[in-house]
Amino acid sequence: MYLWHNYFMNSGLDPRAIAIQPKREAGVQRYKTVLDGADQLLLEVGLSGFSISLLAERLGFTRRSIYKFFPTTYAILNELTYQYLDQLEELLSNRVTELSELPWDKIIYQMVQEAAAFHNRNPVSRILILGGAVTDESFRVTELTIRRLGKLTTDMLNARGIEPRSHPDVVSLAVDIGTAVFRVSNLYHGEITQDYVDEAAYAMVAYLSKYIDGQPLNGAP
């Protein structure tokens, strides 16, 4: 997680949109309590109803005690997003390792399947990652998602001797395509249905196949 904190600290992101990591045990516990409470509050009221004032009231904390670690609402939202992406990235990385003998396109399908199942188990991850555009530049969920999952996908392809084009970055574009399909399913159905899983996988494989020499387009199994 700290790697991504450092990335955003050096990318022009407003420092107030980044959580301040606690240094003492008591602070660690309060930090966790705030994030757990924020997760539950988002589930109840969504992004539009979320605020530090309401969160402080729910937790019985002063706003000042929350601002100590989270200077703005975006600091909380970004930190929760980091945590969900950490979980998703670990899940997908393990899955890629388990399926190392499969062709790249079949692994893409399995990665998409696992990602959909993860989001369906975690409604707050759908709110944060798939919930639609947030105009404030400090909440860069799309950028973070593409970078993290794009790197994971690129590493998987590189391990098979496949080096997709980086100008334009076709893997990042493929991840964005799959994420867009997930967003539409979430918008229309409140979850990622199997039909949309299949479409996301097919769209990603179809796009990548254009740039991967000697690899047939097999589509979703």
C-alpha cells in the first residue's frame, strides 16, 4: 500500500487527499475504526451522503480526531480504495499463479471472473471503483485501478514472452475496457452479472489479440 501512497504523493495529488499513517498503537486502532465505520456508512448512504461530520457522529468521535489522520473526505475514500485494490490485486495475482499453465486469453477470462466475484462480495468496492465518475481530481480511482491491474496483466503476459505495445499502452486500455463493462452491469443490475463477465473478458481478449502476434482469438471459454 505504501508504494501507491508514494506514487500519489509524487504525482501532484493534493496531499490532503492522502491519509496520514498512524505511528502509535492507539492511533492504529482509531485509524482502523474510522475506516471500518466509513465502509459501513458508505454501504448505507453511498458517496453522495457520505461526510466526515456524519461519520464522526456515528462513531462518537470528534471531527478533529478524524481529521488527524484523514484531512478530507477524499483521504478516507482513497484509503478505502487502496485497501480494496490491495485485496483484489492479491486475489488476482494468486489466481494467475494457480493458472500458470493456461494460455494468456484463458487467464484473462479467469481474472475477469475473479474480479467480478470480488466486487459482488464487496458492495463498497463497487461504490468506490465502479460507481461512476467523480469529478474532483483528487479522487483518482480510475487511474489507480488501471495502473495496478494493468501492471498485473502486463506481468502475466511478459512471463509468457509476450510484450504488448506500450505506445499506446494497450494493456491499460484493455483493463479500462473491462472495467467499463463492469460499470455498466453495476449501473443496470446493481451487480456484475455473468453475461457482463463474459462480455468484459471477450472485449479485453479481442482487443489484446490485435496486438499479440501469433495468438488466435479464442474468446471466453
